Amino acid sequence: MIQCYQCEEFQLNNDCSSPEFIVNCTVNVQDMCQKEVMEQSAGIMYRKSCASSAACLIASAGYQSFCSPGKLNSVCISCCNTPLCN
């Protein structure tokens, strides 16, 4: 089982990496942590969750062209498979 940080709704300027956001992912189903970062004029928005590797990698690849850190309206999705790596 893997643990990830989870904030389902976008948190503005709070990257959710504190103990109250830690969840246990579903065994044998969710084997990765996913992080979504959106850069908007109001600030940076974060969403984190457990994910299956297939779903996360597809999402990550799909958003590759929208990911340009430091630029307005950038959307980056990343996947990782170690505890609390998101």
C-alpha cells in the first residue's frame, strides 16, 4: 500500500503537503501518487490524489503540451510511486 497527499478540490497557494492531507491509497488499485499544478493569475493551484499508474500516466502525457512551469495557465500533471512523493 502506498500513502499519498490528497486534496481533491484545488487549493490556492497551499500545496497540500502537510499531515492532514495524507491518505492511504486503495491496495492493488491505486499504486501511484498524482500531482496537478495549475498556474493562474490568482496564484498556483494544487490538486493531489492517489491514482492508478495507467490513469496517471495517460493524464500526465495528455497534459504534457500544457505544462510550462512559470508561465500563466500552465497545467502540469506528474506521477510518482514512492510514499508521499506528490
